Amino acid sequence: MPAPIDKIQNRYRWRIILKGNMTSEANDILNQCLRQAYEKNWKNTKIAMDVNPNSMM
């Protein structure tokens, strides 16, 4: 889904929300997904993960 502020400095933003228990297995899977995304070497793409957000804004 688009982020609440969908564009900042001419860059689009998206949000993926997952709900569940943060187990070591879930952590390993998320880290593997990040690793695969970085291996694709997409220019102009940044990925950030917040496992315990204080606010959804």
C-alpha cells in the first residue's frame, strides 16, 4: 500500500505491513528477503525495516 506520505523529494514510498510474532525464524526470513533485494542492486531503491514501530505514520 502507498505510505501515508506517498511521495517525498520526488520519490515514491510504499509500505508493507506484516503482523505476527518476531521469532528468530521470522527474523531469519526477513533478513534473507532483504539480502535478496540488495543483491538485485536496484539503483534508486532503498529498503528500511522497523520491527517495532511506535507510530504507523
